[in-house]
Amino acid sequence: MTPALLASALFLLVTVGYIGLCAASPFGNCRKCRGMGHAITIDRKGKTKRGKDCRRCKATGKRIRVGRHLCNVAARLHRDGTR
């Protein structure tokens, strides 16, 4: 098997796997708050406590995946174009 054929097969496998992941689980953990929905702060006594809500995910801890967002944009564009 040539290296180019192997690389393209691997790329195809990774792409199909990511499409399957986006279809099965369209939401992933927020990268800023790591899925917690808020920051963790340490008070003056050294105890951890809940901080401010995450603005990026609006305190849900979940964000839509990039692949799912692109799929939604493509579907919206197709729907608007065929009306």
C-alpha cells in the first residue's frame, strides 16, 4: 500500500468518525470552563468555591461542536435556497 493511499484512507476514516460523533453527540464540553459551567476560585482561607458563570457557554457547560455547526449552516443554506 502506498503512503499516499494510506494517508487518504486514514483521513477518510477520521472524517467519517468525526461526522458520526457529531451526529450522535452534537454538544461537547465547553473548553473554557471544562464543562462545569462556572469558574473555580480560591478564597482567602484556601478553600475552593464556585466563581462566576461562564459567559461562553452561558453556564450550561456545553457547546455545539464545530462539525455540527457547519452541518446546521449547510442545512439552513439549503433550506433557504430551495424555498
